[in-house]
Amino acid sequence: MDINVSPDIQAYYCYLLVLLLGLWTAGTQVSSRLGNLPGKWIMLNTWFLFFAYTLIPLALFWLLDRTNAIHDTSLFAALLIGAGYQSILSGSFSSIKAPGDVSAFLKPFAAWADAIAAQIRDRVVINNSQFDENLLSSIVKDDGKFSALKQVVLNHTADPAPLSLSLVAFAANQAVLGDEGVRAKQAALLYLSLKQASPQQFQYLLYRSKVIPRRWYLWYAKEWRSKLTAIIVALVLASLAIAGGVEFTRPAAQSRYFVWRLHKENGTDLDRHRARTQLVHYMGSEPAVYSQLAALLTSPGLPGTTADDILSLLLETRNLAASQKVDLLGLLVNSLRTGSSDIRERIQRTLLYLADDRNLTVPEDLLGWHSNPKYDASDIDGVIKKWRQVDQ
């Protein structure tokens, strides 16, 4: 797949898509490692493993964007990384290559995941043993449950004769084992025999014969414990997502986001155009955007084209700035402190344009001033003082 022909959409949609696909792949990864282990979703380690798998594609998507391997506005890149990040990390996917150091991360992560999965399996075995012990203890103490268990086992065992002989053999050792010991041995044998005879249905048979109550059957056999845990986790995640979405859609947060997208170094032309269009909308209600944009002009390494985008946007919205009592000229005067002589020259031309637009009187020496890389801080400070006098 050629990702260069991918639709270019808002970055947050791409990250959301990677997150959703990451949740899906995380579920499949956990299931492939743990299979149908009962009660695995009630354990903290399982969720720890699940979210680790979820975060890998998100981190990889961010890293590949940072290294210019992809753009974080590429729909195809989001699809490929969200669903096939393992192929990318292993180097078997030709369209997207992960940095070598990142690819090397896959083996230790797999070893860590194997160790976590082994811990989960061990815990499941312990939990199942404890469940069996509690169940057998209740059967031993209840004649009705013992009789029901014995009957259901004899009904579902292919050859009940050897089983009956074993039960009689245990009873013959009553002098050694005692009544409770004999009952415990017989119950354990019956329970094991039922498991072996009907491994898929033995819990349902226990429920139908009233050896276990309905709540036990639903909680353990039907995995309501896992379902309830998953519902709680889903509700927490949904609540966090809604809270984050509400916060992100606030005008102040949106304007900060689009300011970042406007000067993002490896952003696409279409993405910067979207950011510029959105900022024009927010600058009518969020005066803080002007100071944020002006501050960007002093950022180290700011490309000249990005500085032009910022300055043209400020000029385009100068009337909106005036209506909100934003001193645009004053903000740009402070931006003359940038370390780039080229950007300082661009700001100077913009200041002259704004002064002329406002019919301000500019001294001749300031009209003819041009930036020079050799100017030091005192030279720039002198020019800033002159411009402040113009702006008074």
C-alpha cells in the first residue's frame, strides 16, 4: 500500500483510529497468549498486559511521525500501524520502516509479555484450585449435594462400575480416614470424574443438579466476574474519554492545538492550511492566540515559511485583534528579540506595514532599519524602544 496517496485528515482522528485499532489488537494478543483461561480478566496483570499492547501502536505512530517516516495526518498510516504494528516492528512491512533501535524493542517486550502471561496462568491455576477446594468442602458437609454429585457423575460416566468400586474402596478405609475423610476422598473422585467425562459442561451439570447455586454458575462458569470487570473498565475509559473530549473541544484548548499544528515542523501543507483556517475562527474569541503566535516567532530554528504563515495570519486578523483590544504591534515588537536575523527582518517589514495601516509616524532611522546577523542584544533593544515610542 502506498501511503503517499493517503487522505490527509486531522491528526486527532488518526490517533483515535490508532487507539481503537490498538484496543482491538490488544484484545487479540491477550487472547492468543492466554486462550480461554477462566477468570483471566479479573486480574490486574491481564489488564496491565492489555494496555501495554494498546499503547505500543500509539507510541509507534507518534515516533514514526517524529522521525518523518510518516505524517500523523495520514489515514493509511494510522490504519497500518494500528492493525499491523508488529509487522512494522519486525521489519517485514516494506512501506513503513521503524528505526532499528525501536525494532529491537520487540524481542524484550515479547519476553516480558511471556513472563506476565505465565504469571497470569499460574494465578488462574491457584484460583481454580481454591474454587475446587471451597466447592468440595461444601459438598462434603451437605448430604444432599453429595448425593446429587454422585448421581450426576454416574449418569455421565461411560463406565460407572470402576468408579463405584473406587467409592467402595474408600469406604472400606473408614477406620483410617474417618467419616469426613471418606466423604472428602469420594467427593474429590466424583468431581474429577465429572470434569473428565464432561469437561465443557461439568459446571452446568453441577448447577442443574443443584450442587452449586445459580450465582456460582453465573459468576464462575458464565464468567460474569470477567464481564463485570470489563464493563467497569470500559465505563472508566469512556468517562475519561468523554472528560478528555470535552476539555479538548474547549476553544482555548482547540486554539492551542491549532497553533501547534501551524508550526509543527513536518506538518503537511494541507494540515497547516486547516490549522490556519481554524485559527482565524478562534482568534475572534480567544485573544490569547495572538500572544501565542507572536511568541512562536522567537522559537529557535523556526523556518522562514512558518514565520511568514504566522505573520500573514496576524495581518489578516488585525481587525479582530483591534476589536479585542490586542496590541498586535506591541506583540510583534517584542518578537524582534528572536535569534534569527531573517525572521527579525520579516517582523520589521510587518511592523512597518501595520504602522502605515494605522497612520502612525515612524522615524526615518526606523523606516530604513534592516536586521543584521551581527547585531547584538543591545542593538535590538534600542530598536524595540524606538518602536514602543511609535506605538504610544
